[in-house]
Amino acid sequence: MANIGGETRKERTFDVIVIGSGASGGWAAKEFTEKGLKTLVLERGRDVVHVKDYPTTNLYPYELEHKGEITYADKQENPVANRCYAYKEDTKHFFASDAAHPYIQDKEFDWIRGYQVGGKSLLWARQTQRWSEYDFEGPARDGFAVDWPIRYADIAPWYDHVERFVGIAGNKDGLDTLPDGDFLPAYPLNAVEDYFKKTVQQHYGSTRHVISARCAHLSEPKPIHIEQGRVKCQHRILCQRGCPFGGYFSSNSSTLPWAMKTGNLTLRPFSTVHSILYDQDQEKAVGVKVIDTDSGEEIDFFAKVIFVNASTLNTNQILMNSISARFPNGLGNDNGLLGQYIAFHNYTARITASYDGLQEYRTDGRNPAGGGYIPNFRNVHRQETDFLRGWAATFGASRQIIRNNDAVGEELKSNLTTGEWSNWKVHSHMMAETIPKEENRVWLDEKQTDKWGIPLLHISVEYAADDGQRRSDYYEHMADMFEKAGFQDIRTQDDGRRPGNDIHEMGGARMGHDPKTSLLNKWNQLHLCKNVYVTDGACMTSTATQNPTLTYMALTARAVDHAVSELKKRNL
């Protein structure tokens, strides 16, 4: 076993190893260290320290060399990352380089990655919705995937636990399809968003709803947030640069510093995980093999419990590469299902329109929640369509000042300092569930490796016919709602984004009751290796329509509680 820097095995032994430092990994670190366990967090990328390592956070547009735009050369070098909405000159340092981190696209797939301490929690869109009972029972009721081994009641107290610490702005809306949480004050809808909400209520009653979007922003910090060193969101909407105020939740501003204060955290960046070490005599995992990202040297670390939170596809890659005499096809993979049933969210559909009413109002300031949210209302209480499950949607409205540039000299100067307000522009985009399918899968290449000797990941994931059906259904029903609201110039658009560009890939190591049809049990443990837990997106049995990060964090906190209990019982 490799060793560098004179470290002994004792110095490389911990109670817990957490692989990954993003949203779920940060929560694992917080929960374990609070409970007194010596915890090692492994991150393959560089360290990013809150505030100190946000180089663009306070720059004005004119201080950026290309005014925020990406150069042609950069686009050529990073064709996948460049397709992400957040990839700009002021944020590109938080994205993994496509050239440095290759993968094999058997079908077109945008694998968006953030390899640094904090992972993609520095970049996420911060939308946070709970799953409902309908979502957890969906596969069993509708006959796809496998039955979730948990229900809403199992995770509800852990949603509470996470929301209180993270800080979620939202209203108590009283919807069974989108349960209420422990909220900070919501960000209000503007005049047209509120008008649309009332119009939808008038025409559809209790069957459809427009609510203020729920988001991980501190609208009104509580003492627990102040104790973290975070303060009120400043509404700058520069979140992807890293927020020096801690106004939105990230591992960097919240869970990792909290864990560090306990004295029980060891954070090791530049540590690419090669595999999990399995001891056949003990019938459990005993550690993790790491490749030092800079030196290329191998180092083995040891622990009683291992949490895999590397993000969905990285987690699948690590588990598949963790081979042994007992598990020649990957850790816990006796059933051969590891890497299969990858699912994601379909964000391809958009709709826009204009509105000439409420001209006495205009938009002023910025809303970090982004406006309104329409929870899924399709196939909830009964099967209504030829496709399974449904879609949710955003809704927003804004006005801009139109200025006349057709002049020179003093006239141009005058024109640029005055202007007229446009009509309202309204917009929405779809967030549709996709059904996990056996043919949507990932696997390791048998010959090609990356620079650290890890087999390259094949990705074969695509849209199916039912994804197009949900898109058509969204167009039909959103256009109808827009027409009833009196909006004009209604236009639908398929934005052509590829699978993966939603950045919500899930599955591959799904939860379930039966080791023959799933990899993980109801506590997120590998059925066949109980001291390894998976609590990031890889564990998901289905996708629902909600943004998934809140659910990952809640599952993580719940799994840590179980692992600590099992350690005390000497079951791990």
C-alpha cells in the first residue's frame, strides 16, 4: 500500500471517509463531525476557501477582460461546459475543464462538473422543493423502476433538519403535491406574476397553482445562520461567483466551515479517488485508494464507514472501478445493475409571451428566487395521459427600458439617458420528470484511462418518445394558461439542450427493497457492503420533477444518523 510524506497507517485512519465535498458531502461532514467522529473529506479538485477564493465576486463588468463573455478558444476547449447557462468569464474557474477530464459520449450527453472544494454547490441554481408522497410512491403506483424503500414520512423530519440550517425562503402554500417546510420569509411575486397566479386560480381552482419559488437564500437570517457567519442575501444575483455574504447556501460557506470548527474534520483536496478497498475476510470495505492529483502517487486511507458523495456519475465510476475477488464487476454489483437506469430532468421546453396590462407597474430590484413556480399537476391523483408522471414549470415576468440608439452626439447622449418602458415579457421553462430506463446507462472503458489511470466513463443516455410527449403537453397547457391570462405573442421553443445539461443526472446505484433489483437499501447502504453508503444523486430510484439537491442533503443527514447508530451497536 502506498504512502507519502511519512504518514503511517494510523495517521491515515479515520472513523469516516466522505468522498466529495459538494452539497451532500458537506452535509455528511457536518453531521459526522458534530457527533464526534474523526472524518476525512476527499476532494479531487483544489481547495476553495469561503470569501478568500472568490476572485470575481466583486468585479464590475468592465473589470472583466472580455466583459463576461467566453472567448472562442475557450469555447473550443470546453464545448460541454460552455453549453451550461452559468459558464461565463466570471465563473469558468469553478467548472472542470473538458479537455483535462475526458469521457466517452456513446450518445450526446453534457456532463457538467465542478472539481473543487464545494463542488457544484458553488454553482447550483438554489431552487429547493420537497418531494411529496406522490413522488415516493410513483414507481410502485405507476409500474416503472422499482418501489422506493422509503416514503415521505421517513424523510420529512430530515427535510426539517436540513432546511433550518441551510435557510430556505418560501411560503406555506398548503399543497399536498409540494409539502411545506421550515421556511424563512418568501420573496414576493411581482405584479404580473401575482396577476398570473390569481388568473390560474380563477380558471383552474385548486387543481393548479402558481407559488413563489422556494430557494436557498437567507431572506431573513436566523441565529443559526449568523452563527455560521452568514448574513442576509444582498439580491446581487451574482451567486455563481461565490457569495462573500453567505447569502445563499454552499458547502464552502456553511457545512464545511461548521465541520471544521469541531476539530474533527480533515479536508484533503487534490485527492482523486481511484476505488474503494474491500476486505474479503472482514466482508466489508476498509478504506479508499486515492491518486494524488498533482504527484500521481497512490495513497490508501482507512475508515470504518465510507460515504460516497462524488456526484452521480463520478460515484458510479468509483463503485464500478472498486473491483475485488468478491466483487469483480464493481462494489456491491452482484445483480449487474450498477450504472444502469440513469435518469435526469428534461428542461428542453420554453414558452414566452408579452402582456400590455398593469403598465403602472415595473420591475425594480432583483429577485434571487427567480419569480414563480408551478408544481406538477399532471398524472398526480389519476393517470390522465399516455405518458407516465409529469412536469413542473417556472414562471417569471419583467420589463425593460427601451432606448433609441439611432442618433449621434448630444442627441444620442440624451437618448441613452432616457427611454420608455417596454411591455411586460413573460416566460416559463419546463422541468419534466424522465423515467429511468435500462438502456440509459454508464460503464467503464476496458482500455482508455485518464491521466490518473482511472478508466474513462462511457455515457449512453438519451431522450425517449415519452420525453417528447411531456414537452408537447407542457406547450399545450402553458399556452392555454397564457391565453386565459390575456398574454399576447405566445411562442413555444425547444431549446435543443442535450441530456445532462439540466445538471440533474440521477441513478445508477438506486435504492430499493430487493438486492436483486437495487444496489442500496432504505438507509442508503449498499445491500452487499453495509459500511458503504451512497447519498448523492446516484442513489435516486426515480427523479420526480423537483430540483433534487434538498433531497440529497436530507437523505445524507438521515443516513449519517443511521450509520452512527450502527457504529454504536458495532454493526459496521
